[in-house]
Amino acid sequence: MRIRSIHPADHAQLLQLWRRTPGIRLRAEDELEPFCAYLQRNPELSLLLEDDAGHAVGSLLVGHDGRRGYLQHLLVDSPFRGQGWAKALLQEALRRLALLGIRKSHVFVLEDAPEALAFWQMQRGWAARDDIRVYSTTGD
């Protein structure tokens, strides 16, 4: 198993992984063109976990706005869970952000993703916020 930066050529494998993972909600921004634009705006930040055969078994999309990091699609395929890989992806992402001077990050976790909620509740240094609400455009 190894962690490396995500490249545009990884898109098809990642889509397959994301589609088979409960708790991941795909949207138009996950299609190839916006995915590649995201990687270009955030070079070498997004991470892929691959098995010894080179198959994508985990991911973490990582971006920033110059002040804060933003994390999306943190997941490890079910056969590889419970081995610390999600935490390793998270630590590597935070390390890479810190090299850019970004020390605070946000993650948005869907309420209907109990495994994801449980993961984040157990992470030291991360706390659920109840002082803000997030509003997003509907895309209509």
C-alpha cells in the first residue's frame, strides 16, 4: 500500500471507488473536467491510496483558499478499513497543507454517512461545529 498524489489519469478508478462507497455523494464537480481543474488549482495536494497492484483503494481530495484547507471524499475501500489508512491520508494532507502555511482545515460530512461521522468524531483536534450553518447553491 502506498499514498501518492492524485493525477488526472486516476479519475476513472476514483469514480468507481466513490460510486461503490456509501456516504459519498457525487455531483457534477466530480466529472473529469472539473476534477482536473481542481487538481491543477491544488497541485500535489489530493491523495490516492493504492494497493500493491496499483488499484485505487482510498482517496482524499484536498484544496485550499489560501487561508483554510478543505477536505472532501476521504474514504478507504471496505476491505482495507480499520488499518489506519484514513488517518494516514489525513495526516499526509495536513502535512502538505502546513508546508503551504495552512494550519486550519474544514471538512463537510453528510449527516447520512454514519461511518464518516464516527471517524471524524474520533479524530483528535477536530470538533463538530454548532455555531454555523453551511448554505450551498442548489445548482439550478
